[in-house]
Amino acid sequence: MSECVVTGYGDVMDLSFLRSLYAHPGPWASAYLDATPDTEDAARAVALRWRALRESLAGQGAGAGLLTAMDQALDGVPAEPDRRGIALFASEAAPDDVTVEWLPTPPRADLARYGALPHTMPLVAQRGEEVGWLRVVADRTGGDVTAFDTGGVRPGVGARPPAEGSAVPPIGTVRHSETVRGHESYPIRKAKPGGWSQARYQREAETTWQRNTGDVAAATTELADALGPDVLVLAGDVRARQLLLDQLPKRWRERAVVTDAGSRAAGADPEPLDDATTVAVADVADRRTRDAVDRFGAQAGVGNGLAAVVTALQREQVEAVLIVDDPSSTDELWIGPDPAQLALDPAQLREMGVEEPVRVRADAALVRAVAGTGADLILVGQDDADLRHGVGAVLRYTDASTRR
């Protein structure tokens, strides 16, 4: 395994990407299906899976117009060799506005759900911890700078990336890529002519390297400032990557990963660098989860359990929700039109002015509330934290009523 030293990490999962989905009222049709392109008739297999899900949605009450729109949306989706699942969401209020999401791995099982809210918990679990990252492969003449959006990393507390030879989800999609050519071309190598001039040649070569990596550092900083990645992976020539790290501003040095994998040489094997990147990104996600669990534990029981989390979300007091993804859960909540309108009892919502409370799955209501109130979400395992009903909240503040 390549050396990989993580020197910093960022924030936890942000669900803002779901806000546009919740802009439409329900009822909603949600579908998840396996789209693994592993056979010659993969397209036909996907069509058969969708037919079964379509019939299920119709049986649950989905309208013909909505289902036709979902047909058309699925027909227009191009095959993606690195994607293994598809999620679709459509609202009766806007049936032509179908949301299609590719998943990096197949869903646990094909699933169709029709209800007041989109069933987004499986999507969140599939996408996992999203860590945006930027990778630089440098040598003494310049560097290749690439920014990525990850497809999601959810190793869990204490987990490590998949073992060698196992299936690994894509580590990201490219957002921006550029090649930086340093301004200095001579001298690149430390010549050894002997005599009194040797030290001068070597100093000049070192200056050339520093100036060229300075150009790479400037391009890296500009791109990082524009895109805000959670981690920077620095690879390539050993001296060049050290010079690059030294010339980055402190705010990005603190998020930097230095690895001895990767090279700009023609024909270089990309796999070691991809492996090192996967380790680095997974480590960022793992540290975030550990940090959130530790902060939750420091609250000494405050914010633990479904009732406590619901109350805190009503007050928009939640910084992050910790939740165990449990498809078999039967917990339910009542909701109103706004994300923070959720309760265990419909009478409480009526007191808040909601005329017709609606009963939904608890996880669906919680995901909508998290996205709508600007909180974060952390998926945890059953043994990662002592959570009543599989849910807890890291609070922005506590007061007397919270502690009660």
C-alpha cells in the first residue's frame, strides 16, 4: 500500500441537493432498480425490472400520466458503464419533472414506493458521504490538476476501503481538469559537472523546480478556492510534491494528503494512485463520522431518540442528525407542508396550524427536515452510537427546555 498521510478534513454530509426535489408537493412515486450492465441484454433486463415496479406503483395509486412521464425519463437515460443502479422520483403535482439519479452500486432490492413524500432514504444511503476532492500529480516541470465530485463514500466508523480485488464504487466524476506547465525550463536536472560550478548548477535547478511547482500551487489554489474541495491529494515526483505542499496556503495545506503513488510519466499505471485516493477520501469520511459521534456522546443523552430529534428539528436547533439506515423500520411521523412541521402526534401539528397532517415513514420525514432546515446528516452503524430508535441529533445549542 502506498504511503498516504492525511493532515486535515472537512464537514459532514450536506443534503441541500434534495431541496429542489422537495419544492414540489406530493404524492410522490419513488423507484429504485438494478441497472448493472453485466449482460448483453442488460437494457431488456432493466426494462423488465421497471415494468414490475411500474405495476407496483400503479397498484399503490400512482396516476397514468405520472407513470408515462417516468417511462419516458427512463427511456432517455443513457447507459453508464460505471453505474449500477437508478433511482427515479416524480410528483403528481409536476409529473413531467422526473428526477433521475444514477447510483454507484445496485440498490439492496428493487423498490417502488408511492406516498406523500419521496422515499429518499435509500438514495442518501447509496450516495453516502460525499467528499469533493482535488488531485494534483506534479513533477519538476509542472503538474496535472483535476477536481472531482465523488459518487459517495460511506465506510462507517472504523471501516476501511474494500479489500483488493473487490468491487469499488467510482471514486469520482471530473468537474475540472487542467495541465500546468511551469515557466522555467532550465536547468531541470541537478547537473554534476564537478569543480566550483557544481553548487551553482544545483542551486539553479532547485530554483527552477520551486518556481514551476509555484505555478502549480497557484493553479491549485485558484481551483480549490473556486470549488471548495474537502481534501487535496498531492502525488507525483517526491521533491515536486513536497515543494508544492510548502507553497500552498495554510487553509489548503491543512486539507492536503501526500502520497508516493502516481506519476506524470507516459504509461504510468493509474491504479496505485486511485487506491491511495480511495483510502484518503474514505479516511476523511471516517473522521467526520467519528467527530460527530464523539460530539453526540458529549451531550450526555440530550438529543437522543425520535421524540428528542423531532422536537429539536421543529426548533431548527439541529446541527446534524445521526441515523441508522433501517429499511425494516416501522416508525412513523406526522408532517405538514413545511420541512420543520413534523411530530409524533397529529394534534401537535394542528396546534402549529397544519390543517391536514399526513402520516409518513419516519426516515422520509427526517431526511426532508434535515434538508429543509440546513442541518447535516451522518449515517452510522448499529454499534457506532447508542441511539434510541436509531436516531440522535448533534445540537447547535442546548437550553433548559432541551435538557428536560
